[in-house]
Amino acid sequence: KGTDAGSYAMELKPEDFTNISKNFSDVEFVIVDGTLEISKRTVTLTSATESKVYDGNPLTNDEVFVSGDGFAEGEGATYSVTGTITEVGETANAFTYTLNDGTKADNYEISKVEGTLKVTELTAKVTVTITEHSGTEKYDGTEKTVAGYDVKISNPLYKESYFTFSGNDKVTGTDAGTYAMELKPADFTNISNNFSDVEFVIVDGTLEISKRSV
């Protein structure tokens, strides 16, 4: 008999047997060995696979599924799942396990399979409105300047740090007249992989230098 996985020999011996018949004077007992073989249980531990569209929050799933023969009744393991992802991409749903008290590793063939956590890009359009600064001045013979712009974004998940600016957001003038800043949507570039459809809209601003009345 045995409990743990392994090979157990019965180990009978010839001297365990005694001839009690007076009709035979020469009786030989020969033992052919037999064994009890208790095989290991196969257990596959698989962490969860999950995906979602980018929403700015981490994607996690701490479920671990047990398959194969599974653990014997009253035995098992505890799990620590550490897989997480926030930005667009995919990563393994990493985890570790610890066998419970009374669960012997030698009785199992345990395989670990890590699931996949995947975040896909947000396909809904994001509109970034760029409003050029404006200013009014009275002509006095010196150069006047208006610089900068304001940003308004339709989706709060999208941040100003997610785009770059390569234009010139300054307009200057000396003589009386109207000077346009003339920013273009092409001056702005989305650099975030989390958003696939980002539109830049320009609201024009001007420098107005008024004439002097003499």
C-alpha cells in the first residue's frame, strides 16, 4: 500500500511460505515480484486571458484556472497574479503559486501557462481644438507680439502631452493692420498609440494693431 506517488514493492520472500503436505518432500517457492505504482497527477495552471479598449485604467485579471487531473481532494495552491497593462499593447498575465500545506510537489507534474492581457487602441474620434491667442495694440512704432494658444480636448483621456507641436505660435507686427498667426493642423502630431483617430482643429487668432488718430 502507498499514498504518495511512487513505486511500492510487495516484497514477498520464499520463507513466507511453508509446505504443509507430507506427500511432497521437495517444494520450492519462487517469488515473481509485483508492485503498486501510484503515478503523479498532472496539473496545468493557466492565468486568465483578457482584452479591452484603452480607457486609462490598468487591465488586470487575477483568475487562475486548474486543468488536467487537477489537485487531489483537500489539496491545492494559492496564487499571486501580478500581470497588468494600461497602455495599448499586450503582456503576459504573470503569476506565481504556492502549494497549500499538505500538498506535496513530488505527487504532481505541474505546468504553468500565462494568459495574455491586451489593450487595444481607442478608435472613437478625439478632437483637439487649438485656439490661437489674439491681441489688440495701438500703433506706436514698436514691434508688437502675440504668442501661444489654448487647448480644448473632447475626450478627457487624451492629454496635451500626447501630441507634439512643430509650428510657430507667435505673430509679430509693427505697422497698423491685422496679422494672422496661421497655425495649421499639420503643425500638430499625435504621438499616443492609445488613440487611432485624433483630429486637430484650429480656431484663428490675430494681432490687431490699430491706427493712431492724429
